Amino acid sequence: MAGLTDVQLRKAKPAEKSYRIADTGGLFLFVTTAGSKGWRMRYRFEGKEQTLIIGEYPQISLSDARAARDAAKAILKEGRDPNKQKKIEKLIGQQRTGETFEVIAREWHGLQKSQWTPIHSDDVINSLVKDVFPTIGYLPIREINEQLVLATLRLVEKRGANETARRLRQRISAVFVYAISSGRAQGDPAAVVTGALAPFRRGRQPAVTTLDAAREMMRKTEQTPAHPVTKLALRLIALTVARPGPLSTTPWAEFDELDAEEPVWTIPAARMKLKRQQKEDETRDHLIPLSKEAMDTIQVLRELTGRGPYVFPNSRHAHRPMSENAMGYLLNRAGYFQRHVPHGFRSTFSTIMNERFPDDRAVIDFMLAHVPKDKVEAAYNRSLYLARRKVLAQEWADLLMEGAPTAAELLSGPRKILNPDNYRKRAA
């Protein structure tokens, strides 16, 4: 039997009933009463007659239909059912369309986050959302190579964030390792690019280290246009030398019951930079005596944001905390890019205060939350040094804020009350 020709296929017209035009090897063209034409194949499997639907003509040509028929026959020779094989291949195809880097990265993050603190978990996913998903997130993970990974990291390096680029490489690599273990990737291109990244030398955070330079920096940053909450956040971090992460996510609950005479801010261990098992240890709560200037700042903040859950709310979403990057951007705009960062206030404080009060090194360490590893010693020394820490906190504020305006004077013009209702009205 010679089989069908292209001319016969083109001339096939609809009839009162659907009909078949046979080719060879069980292949035939099925013509419906509506005029559509589709390739099908008849075969027997385990003693039963079956029909394999191949696809529509002319989208699938005669030669392609015959190739599909031959492939089905090869499957039959192996003792497998071509229809079941087609369903398996369709399922695999559907899975692979969902195997983009972002889909797998979010799956990996969902499995890992139970081992991390909430702050670290948010940091991991937010870094991927910001710097990785926009460039390679939509790509099937099997199609991502070394060049694409390196190009993604180069964009981060271009803004001077070499340490961030290296941290992102580690996270991208972890996603690939997870994909390999689950059979959705063959290799880890992020592992190969390590040597091509810009060098990074870990050391102290950039910081000014003299009192005159610190006062000048405060003056310049506070004269630089910025959101009022960001300005007050920078002032409070300078006065308390808290870490940027815990400060930017401070809930009002931690300031609601401060002692008016001797205010002490307690940052729970759960919000501190500690190992996961230490975060449930109340002896590791960090106590920060508040100076008059710090209380002044908090009072103005209460007028601005006191109706919401966070002391420093996100400028767009009042029910979320601000990004600690906001303070860094303000310092950059004031001319302190790579000269001073929010975390650098801790070095500024340590250098200046240790020079002035050399006998108080242990006390100063406690003010920076550099506490002994021994649990009993940590609890004992925390209460032992508290009185002296109150004195040094006020000394530091007096030194740093000499000649500076009050928190209320810092904010020129009318102060708009920032609260969740305002954001809902704006959105409406």
C-alpha cells in the first residue's frame, strides 16, 4: 500500500458523517463533519485495540505524522503503551514549564526557612526578589548557565555591593544544589563563577571615628532632604548604637512602658543577632539605657507613627517596618557613600568612648551587646553594668548632639501623622 499523498490530504472534504482516510502502519487521517482533520493511529496493546491521537493536520505534516507513528511502534516493541507514554511526556512537559529558577528558589526557601530566624528568612527571599528574580527568575533552571549567573551578580557589584554579590552567589548555588537533588538540574553554574567575582575583603563597616567627624556627619545628614521618619531613625540609631536590623523593625510595644525617670529599652533576644537556640533565652535580652535626646526623638516619633504597629513603618505600607537600607541611602545622599553606614555608628561610639573612658571597656562592650558566652555571667554582668551604662549613654548623647537641634526642631514644616488609616485612604 503506497499510502496517502499531500494532494489527497488537501482535497479531503467534510461529509455527512466523519470518516477515515488510511495511510500505512495503522496511521489514518480522521475528517470530521465540521471539516477538521486530525492524525490518529490504530494499534493493539495487551490484546485490545487502541487509538493514539497524534495531532491536527496541517499543523502536523504527513511526514511528521509518519515519524510519530514510527516512534509509537518503537514504544510498542519495548512493551509499553504509546498512549500512556504520551501522558507521561505531557506531564513532564507541564512540570518543566513550571521549573523556572524562581519557582524552585521559592520551593527551596519554603523548606529551609524553618531552620532560620524570621529576620534571616526574610533577608534571603527579599535579596532574591530584588537582585536575582528580575534577571533569571523567569528562566527554566536547566537553561541557566555560568554566563547568566555571572551577569546577574555583576549588576550587584556595579553598585558597590561586592559582599552582597558573594552572598547571593551562595544562595543561587544552594537553589541549584536543591534542584539537582530533586532531578530538575544537571549542574550548579553558580559554583563555577566564584573566582570571577570582584574581590571582597571582610572588615569593619565603614565609619567615621572622631567626634568632630561624627558631629559633622550628623549635621550634614540631618540637613539632607529625607522622609522625617528616616531622619529620626538615623538619629536614634546614632544615640542608641543599636544594630540597624532590630532598630528598623522596632514595634511600639517595646517603647510603650518605658520608665519616665530611668528609661531602658529592652530588645528581646528573639530580635537580636543570636543563634536560634539563644533567641529563647531571656538573659540575652539587650538592655539599652535611653538618654534625654533619645527619649525626645521617641516622643516625636510617637506623634508621627504612634497609631501603627511599628516605630519606623514602611513609607508605602504602614503595617510593615521600614527597610534598614533607608538610613544607608540617606547617608549616601549626604556624601558618606563607602565612608559611613548605619552599622558604623557602633564603631564610631566604640572608638570615641573607649578613648575617653578606657576603664569602661567592658561596659562599652555590653552597650554594644558584646556579651559573654556564659549564660550565668551574661545575666550577672547585665545588671551589674546597667547603672554605669546609663551614665555613658547620656555622656555619648551630650557629646554627639552638642549644638544640634531637638528632634522637633529637626523636622521643618508641618508634621503629617503617619498611621495605617492614612495609607488605606491613599490606596482608596
